[in-house]
Amino acid sequence: MQTSVPGAVHEVEVKYRVGQEPELLEALHCHGVQLSGPVRQDDQAYAPAGWRYGMSKVGVPFARLRTQDNAHLFTVKRPVDNEMACLEHETVVADRGQMHDALVTMGFVPTVRIVKTRRTGRWADAALCLDSVEGLGTFVELEKLVGAQESGERVQAHLDRMIRSLGVPVQRTTDTYDSLIRAAAA
């Protein structure tokens, strides 16, 4: 049972490892998707002190500090239906170091660093991200922001149909980048 949080946004996404980036780019172009120029994102992921990889993420709050273009964004996500359907809150912060210290003081522990180059676009009513993740390769994500009462799994099924309609080789993953990086390092 989902519990609604006032002001919460339910971010629902699907993620795929990309086999042939040129094929994907052509298919997206044919569907009218225009991608932005590349931006570098440097993310530090955080988990509650008692949480460990291999444990469920559902219902557990996770934090992220992102630096992009000399700006810092603080995000908290709490997976609801699965790792890729989360209640989310985020805001710009002035000082990444002070926010890091505040997170540690609140009981969060830094887990992994995720560095990627991202290009973004819109496709129908969804946001699309094409990510080149250091140490992992290229991924495409499709996401929607929906009300907290909506079923993340139903939205994910719709997004999956959209990606599959491109007819290009992709491999779906249900893991977040932090979990993929952690697994690659093991």
C-alpha cells in the first residue's frame, strides 16, 4: 500500500543498456526526439547508516548530491513500487561540502560516486536521458513525473512499450546506477 506524502512527486523511470548508440539516435530522431548538448554530472549517492547493498530499497530514503555546471542539487528519493518508482524531493544547495556534512550528521553514509555525461530530450509526455556512465557504458532512461497515488509499475509498463517501439537492441535493467557501479566493482 502506498502512502501519499504531501507535495511529493512520484518519479517513475525505466532504464536500458544501449547496444548500438548510432541506431538508437537514429530511431529517436525518427520519433522527433531532439537531444540537448552533453553535460557532465558528478553525483555522490548516500544511504542510511544501517542499509547495505543487497537489502531492499523500497521504503528507504536515499540521498544524492549532484554537481552540474558549477551548481549543486540535493535530492532525496524513497522507492515506493520498486527502485525506479520513487517519491522525490530536490532543491538547489549553495555549498556541496556543507550539505555533505549535514547528510553525514543526519545518519547518511556516502556509498558510490557516479560520473556521467548526459544528453536530455522529450518524447511525448516523458523525459528522455541518454547517459554515458564512467565505468558502465551507455544507457537510455525514459521517465515521467506522476502523482504519488499513481501506480509506478503501470507507468513503467507504458514507458517500456515506448522504448521497445523503437526497434533497437537495448537491455532493460531494474538496477539504479549506484547498484550497477557497486556490482561492477565487486
